[in-house]
Amino acid sequence: MNIVLHQPEIPQNAGNIARTCACTGSSLHLIRPLGFRLGEKHLKRAGLDYWDKLDVHVYDSFEDFLEKNPGAKIFMATTKGPRKYTDVAYSFDDYIMFGKETAGIPEDILAQYKETSIRIPMTPALRSLNLANSVSIVLYEALRQLDFPGMQTTGELRNYSWDELE
């Protein structure tokens, strides 16, 4: 899977998203301008020591992103989306794009992606969820649909065997 952040502003959010991408084997695509420097300590701290395990790409603009990823199927995660994120079928090589924290994805971009614009349901009186939480919600639904490819789906206890506890 591919997570795209269009002009992210908060380094801690981007760092948390980078960590989620590393843990899920997803690629992270960052579209400038960024509200932080890539070497910033808050960004690095939120991503822990997973940066060397992350496939990250940086683009100068949305047009640059499109040029370097021709034919990409892009789901636009937005509070303005006409359908729920659970109502679409995801594929292994899809891109899921999220907008900046203060404004989301620009409407001139969204207008070109009606069929793939999605939303996370929430109460109508509030604006939006945290960006890092939104990425996690949608990414894990996509991965669930694909049966968590390449991911470990069971865990082990240190002092017991799950089989012994049955």
C-alpha cells in the first residue's frame, strides 16, 4: 500500500504515520511544501528507529507526484468524501492520500477524484479526526481487505504457549 500526505504540517503526525507505514510495509509519499524539515527531531522521535525500514518518497508538488506515479489509483481521504472508506475495494498497489491538518486536500484536486473520494464517518458537529489516526483507520481497513499481506498476524507470549492455555 501507499500512503500519500499532501502538504503535511505537523512533524509528530508525519512521524507517527511513518512508523505506521514501516510497521505495515507501506510506502510513504510526502508532497511539498512540508510544515517541517525531514531531519527535525520531533519527526524522527515520533517515527522511532524505524526510518531505515521505511520506503519514503518526496515530491515537489501534486503534479510531480502524478508524473512520477503514472496511472496510480488514488483514494482521496477527506471529510468531504461521498462514500465511507469501508465501501470501496482496495488493491495492493493503491495510493491513499490525506491532506494537511488545517485544510485537507484542496477541492480542485478532489473534484477530479469523485469516484475514489472516501470519508471516515463521524458526528456532524465536529471537523475532523487527527491525521495520524485517520491514516491508521483507513490503511488498516485496506490491509484487512487484502488479508494483511506480508504481515505477522499472530503473536507469542514470553512465558507461555497459547496452545498450552487451551
